Amino acid sequence: MTIVPKDVIFLSESTESCADRWVAMNVFARTSVGLSSEVFELLGRIANDPEAGGEGPFHCWRIEYFSNEAGLLADPSRFRRNVDEWEELCLTRAELIAELKTHCILVDDETAYRKRFKPKRNLLDREHFGNFHQQHGQHMALARRKDPTDWWMRQKFTEDQLSVRPDTLYGAIQSKFLEAYTETRISEGMTVVDLGCGTGVYSNMMARRGANVLGIDPSEEYLNVARANAVPGTRFENMKIGEVGALDKIPASSADMIFMSDALLFYFVPFYPGQNADIHTLLKDIRRILKPGGLFVSMEPHGVFYLMPWLGAVDRPFVVVTEYLNKSFGIVPPLSWLIQQVTRTGFAVTDMREIVPGDYFEKIDPRGYHFASEFPLWHLIEFRPFSS
Ligand SMILES: C[S@@+](CC[C@H](N)C(=O)[O-])C[C@H]1O[C@@H](n2cnc3c(N)ncnc32)[C@H](O)[C@@H]1O
């Protein structure tokens, strides 16, 4: 039987100039179709009356796209906001039903539909939804044929790769916060290890505040950029973080601070299958390297709100959270997992911040600003070692 799965919500997107516009969104599959009320009405009756609504023609709109192509912190809602950009379709009944099935607004077999929420088997697998990493990798490789490293750098950093783009939520939240945070936490001569430093922008930020920073990353491509842009006080080395013995070169009790941003998540949900990196090995290394009384700082995408769709009016956002403890789409661990793994290695949580964008961002992206001001997209947790 053809039904509208209970995973579908309907949102009004009518405007003064465009009446009768609805979005049907499958919040689990993250798929959408634009509808007129005649289609909305048909959907309400289809389970009881397979002929409901007649033969058409029916108006609906193609609105779905992979919105995170614009950036990992871009609007993740995956439908075109501007109704003027909606692609209008005038369809027969059979064509309409097929279109709605393509976007999971209608399904024939609910059991088969639910089985689709599994990891992708390979790059060509379109049957299974997979998690965000897999969806993003598939989109970049097949639809865009873009080099992921180059894409990651462009969506986060300025053209010269020296700083974080201020026109993104990375700039408005992460970088802006760290500018102020490092001023209070970094003092002249401190020793800092930036684990998963990537292109070293935050290592440089900390070195400018007087720290001696060792930036470590397993990616030679990122490290080449980091070395090219290194400021005095930094040093960058390739080490396979999370593998046994990988950080042995770093002496015990040698760092005042260990800093990780957007890197710890990969130790909970591997970036690619079969990854060797292990969270326990990593945390034991962190504990060993840190001086007694030192600080382990972890700044990560928020375990609840990161990559959740931005719904509602621009200045009155809401969110539909479809998973938290058992993630099939999400790539960030629940807060308790993250904290427990670290505290079980001999640390105590001493502070936690949920970070919101700077006010300047309201003019750049009002929707992103209001959403992220209500639902934080990053948190920072401070851990200090304790001796048992
Ligand atoms: C999202 S980037 C963040 C880079 C940098 N900390 C920043 O905030 O700009 C994640 C970094 O972690 C590194 N990394 C470390 N361990 C990793 C792992 N097990 N899986 C994937 N990436 C890992 C990657 O090479 C990459 O440079």
C-alpha cells in the first residue's frame, strides 16, 4: 500500500508573491518536495483512496539539493529557500507519485523503506542513506567530482588559507570564540600540542599569543599548508594520532595544554571504514603528554544540533531532532559518550561552553545567525587530569 510515512512533516513556504507553496520534508531521509495544496490534499487521502485527486495535472516543485556543498556549516536543510528558484513540474498522476516516491514522501513498503537507513556499502550505493560522511563523500565524488581536501579548505578558510572565512559560521562561531578564548587561556611560553591541527590556523593563533605550539596531523596535504603558513613558535609534524606508539616522540608531562578542534569526532565515528585510530590509545597519549594540572581542550561540533535542519521563520527557528543516542546519519557522539571516554582516562570536566555566533553574522546570514544563536553548533569542554 502506498502511504505517506510518519517521518514526513509539512511546512508552509507561501510568500506574499507566491501563494500555495508547501514543503513536504522527510526529516529522517532529509529529502523534500515542494507542493501545491492539491497535492497536499491528495497525500492526505491516498492511503484510503488510491485514486484520490484524479489524473491531474498536478503542480509540484523540485527543491531538494545537497545544501552542505556550500560548506559543512552551511544551511543543512537541503531545500531551496527562495521559492522563485523552485523548479516547477506539471505532472500526470503517475509522474507525481513517482516523483514523491523518489523523495521518500510516499513509500510502497514501509519495511523496505526503513531498511534503507543503513550504512552505504560503497560509493555507488544509493539504496542506503548512510551517515553524513558517506552522503557527503558520495555527492562530492559522483555529482561534483571535487577533491575533498581542496573543498574542505575552501569552505573553511580564506583564499590565502591564512584565516577562517568570516562569512561562514566557522568564522562567526569557532574562530571568533577562539580569538577571545585563547587570549584568556594562553600565556607567554606555554607549551601546546594541537592534535589534528589540519592547516594549522588555530596553532598559529595560539603561537601569536606567545605559546610554543606543536601541530600534529596524519595528513601530509594539510601539513604542507600548515608549514607554508607557520608563524614563529609553531612546528608541524606528521603522526598517526590514535595508533599505538604514534605519539611516543612527545615526552611525558611536557604540555601545558592539548587542544583539539573538530578532530575528536573522528575517533567515535570513523571518517572511513577500517580506520585504525583508536580513542583509548589517543586519550592515554593525551593523559601521558599533559603536565599535571595541564588542560585538555576539546572543541567539537555540537552532539545534538550539528547538521540538524534549520526549520521555522528566520527569527523564530525550531529543529526536529530525529536521533541522538543511536545515530545513523549523525557523525558526532552523544555528549555523555564523549565526556565518559575522557573522564574514564583520568580527567575531570572543569568547564563547558556552548558557543553562539558573533552579532556581525546576522547581516551575512540571518537564518544561520538566528538558528545558531538558539541551538549551539559547537561546544568546548575543558578537562583537567586528576591523580587517583
Ligand atoms: C575537520 S579537520 C580540523 C582541523 C583543525 N583542527 C581545524 O579546526 O581547522 C580534522 C583534522 O583531523 C585530522 N585527523 C586526525 N585524526 C583523524 C582521524 N582519525 N580521522 C580523520 N581525521 C583525522 C585530519 O587530518 C584533519 O586535519
